[in-house]
Amino acid sequence: MREKFVDMIRNLAPMADPALEFSSIIENIPSCDFTKLFERLLVDHGVPTESVHSDIYDNIIWEENNPENDDSDSFNNDLMRCYNTNPSLYMSFLSFIFNRNKVLAKKMFLTTKFRLADCIYNDAVTKNDFETILAYDIALGSDIFRNKGYDVLHNICRAAIISPMKLYKMKKLVLAYGPDIMLWTSNNSISSSQTNVSNFLYSGYIAITDPWLKVDETLDFIINVCPLALKKSFDARSGKLNAYTIVMQRCDSETDPRDQMIVHNVFQHFYLADLHTIYNSKGQTFQDLVGESGNPLVLGYLEKKFDIRIPNTSA
């Protein structure tokens, strides 16, 4: 019945060549009513219409313990890779799955190769469609944006540039799940101890001023959305780092307005107790590290903020 279902969808495409791969004709398939397709399929096979809530209906798409469920060549995955060529088909199928069976939908959402979380990567996915997917994710409790097998936020924040569309989607995630989502990291990455915040401050092009890229807006969001993420440390080749040490290394000009802006935004969340906290195995406090760095911008900012004198020990 599964093959028959695929054939029914294939026949919706005008002039579809039966010899073509299913994925190659998806572009020409219009948005369709999957519920009616399934009803026709069941009737054709002699299944009473009052049985549409039976397991037969769902197993056509997702048979339990079938290896095809996580097969990148399955028709489910073909449909869910088609957003760029056929967004309406993509969303109509997703809506059908969600409304049909919440248990089934959650299983599909959590299948790594289903890669529904790609909607946050793909700038072609519209704001409305992203918000629909996010609403489904919340309703199902599938938490696809914190899937340890597919760490999308980590990958976005480790990129050099976060596009305005990705920034919009990240803001929606924070509204939906709370700012702590920026603290989350995958267990399956070498740099898994990095928060999404330190990730971008460490890897991103934070000095770019192109208005279209909205880097200032990105930095404002990244830095201020979850202050706890600024303190979380991770191990790097150069030693133990967090957002404060990253900015101390990257922003040191007393005359550059951008450096001043970043230092102010980050260190406004820094407290006197943080200055005296032991930071590494050498027993150094953060104050020791600041003095050792010789960074005049950070030194000056902290001295003024706390009305103290920090010896410059860099010489």
C-alpha cells in the first residue's frame, strides 16, 4: 500500500514519467489533500472508511521497526527535502502528519534523517512556515532544535555570519522555549562545552559593519539574551575560555567604537565576584588574567565599573 500511495502522489504531477525517481518529480506535484489521498487508497483496498483511525492508516507512512523510516531514500524523506522546490507540498504533508497522529508525528520529527530542524538553517523557509513548524514542535514536545544527533543552534552560532533570517528564527526559539536554550550544547561535538553565545563570539565575524547583515543586532541578541551563557567556560587550544576572555582577546582598541560597544555589552553582565573567582588550574583569578592580557580597553572599563585599580602585568 505504501508503494501505491507514492504512485498516487506521482500521478498528481502533470506528464510524470514513471521511470523518473520520486524526488525528481516532486517539483511538479501541487500541494495536495493527503487525507483524501489516504481515504481513496483505503477504499481501493477494501478498508472501510470508519477504519481510518486504525493502525493500517498510519503504517502506510511509518511502519514500526521498518528500517526505511530512517532511510534517506524513503518517500517521507524525499518529501521533507523538497521545501526549496515545493514549499506548499512540504507544508501540506507536514500538516497532515501532525493532524493525523501526534504519536506518529513525534516519532518522525525525532528521526535524525528526517531533519525537520533544517527549517532554521534554510533561509528560504518563510517566517510563517517556520513558526508553524515551531508550533508543531512545541505541541509534540519533540524539541527538534535540541536534538543531540543534530545540533542546529551550535552549527548556526559557530558560523562566521548569522543571517537576518536565522536571527529572526533564533529569537522566536527564545520566545518559545526561554533564553536557556542558548545555554544548550550538543554532546556530539568536539566543542560541545561551548554555549551558542560563546560560539559566535569566538568564531563569528563580529567586526563586520554591513547594515544588511545586522551584525550589531545579532550581537545585541547573542550577548544579552542569556547572561548566564557568558560565564560558561569551555576548553580550547589556547586554554580555558568563556565569553569574557574571548572578548578580552578580540576587542582591545580604546578608539574603536565597535570594540567599545562589544566590551560594554558583555562586561555589563560582569560582577565584582566574577573578578575574584579562581579561573584556572594555576589559581589565577579573572583579575589576574585581565592584568596579564594588558588589554587597555577591558582594564579601563573594569577599573571604572568597580572603582578599583588593576595592575597591568603584561610587560
